Amino acid sequence: MSSTKDMEFSTSGHAYTDTGKASGNLETKYKVCNYGLTFTQKWNTDNTLGTEISWENKLAEGLKLTLDTIFVPNTGKKSGKLKASYKRDCFSVGSNVDIDFSGPTIYG
């Protein structure tokens, strides 16, 4: 389902007949095209909230910078990732930095 060209909503759900449980997801996405920004909010029935902010093709063509965060209200757990990727026709490179209270972890 889409409301405008800059705003998107999506939902999904599953019912598991073997356990009798059901789960669902809601995602909203808002794009500010002039600035290359995309804001995404996610929520699921496990009560996990996610926010993703992406900035694409403004510093350099093919460069995407993303902050991806997760918050679990029931436990108070907060975590996130800083992501960077650069793509061209013949190659691509990316890196992630995990943000957690136990300390950062870098993957390349």
C-alpha cells in the first residue's frame, strides 16, 4: 500500500497453525528526495521498534550511509549499526559498526 510517492506503508502477518501463534510487522518509509534521505520506522508484535535513517548519493555518487537502530521497550535494550556502502559498476565495498552498550564491534 502506498499513500504518496514519498511515503510508503507496508504490513505483513503470519499465523502458525502448529503453535497457534500469530505475528505481524508494520513498516513506514518516508523519503526526502531533495536531500537523499530516507526515514524508515518498523514495529513488530514482539514489541521491537526499529528506526533506519539513510543518506544516499549526496556526498558521492554510489555512497550510502545508514544509521539502523533497535529498541525493545520490554527489556530497555538499545542497539544499532552504522553502515557505509559504496557501489560502482565494477566494484562495491561496505562496512558496519555495531553500537551496543557492551562496546562497538567493527565488521569489514
